[in-house]
Amino acid sequence: MTTVDFWFDPSCPFTWITSRWLTEVAGAKDLDIIWHLWDLGRDVDLDQVPDDRRARMAIGLRGRRLLRATQEQLGNEAIGAAYLEWGRRFHHDRQFDDAMVDELADALGLPPTVLSEAGDPDIDRRIHADMDEGRALVGPDVGSPVLSIRKDGFERKAYFGPVLLARPEGPAVLRLWDLVDAAFEVPQLYELKRGRTSFPDVGPRP
């Protein structure tokens, strides 16, 4: 089994697409995905955010805390399942209100202790400590997702991405994985990047 560390901000739509691709690969390639939270709003003052984004970011904050509390109390598999349900509501149904988080907890059957812990702002410190571990591997000035594949005999590192505009289908699913997997065995490879302009239409996005 191959261990893959995956840092994700649950509010990021591109990260959501990558996570769905990665879980599909996990079933075919026997991957053990270790979920880690990433906070894209860590250094953002909500008071400076436009009103149309503030509600989305506030719900994202509650979601991160709920997912972290789920992981701490119920384990790695539980946070993976919770993120799946979160993504369906946040990215597909586009629910950006407090009721969504409560509905999510009910749908997952989370115990009251998880909800109580998710209401403690100190949980952000633990999220950021985990995020700092990812930053130490990938370097500064990157966003979400961050992926690290643990390989015997190779120095541990991480890359930002892959950033996907739509979920690959058919043979492209595993072909992309093989490319990403091989990158971790090339010590000379430092970065692959494109400038962001307009996004081509390559399939439906959340």
C-alpha cells in the first residue's frame, strides 16, 4: 500500500475536484490517503472580505473545524467520509449557511462531543500546526491542494496540485496518477506551473 498525504481546504472547488480524482485512484491503486486540513483564509481578515464572500468563508471556517474535530475523535476514515458529504453540499448544492453544517453533522450521525469540539476556536491552532507540516514539505506561497507521496529511498517532499478544472475520466484517471507518482522519483524536478488566465472548457465543474 502507498501512503499519500493530502492537504485540503474544504472550501476550495479545485481541491474538491482533485480529491474526487484521488479517491478514485485510491480504489484502483491501493492508496492509503491521510487527510490534512489546509486553511486558505489563515491570514485573511474577514472584516476586509466583500459581503458576497464573507458568508462562504465563515461557513468554510465552521466546516474546517467540524472536519478536524471529526478526525480527532473518529479517525482518518471518518474525516474522508465527512469531506465527501461536505463537498456535496458546499460545492454542488452550494449551501453557505449555518444550517448546512448542522445538517451535515446530523447526516453523518456525529456525536455531540464532535460538535462541541468544533466550536472551540483553539482547534484552529491544531489545524495550522498540521498545515505547517505541509508547508515545510512544499515551501511557501502555495495554496490547496498539497500532495505528498511517501516513497522508500526518496527524500520526503510535496507538490502543490494537481489543480484540475474537471475530473478526469476513463484511462486519463490512472494516467494522471502515474505522471504524478513518477514526479516524486525525480529529485531534479522542482516545479511545474502555468499562468492563470481564462479557464478552458474541459468538462463540468462543481
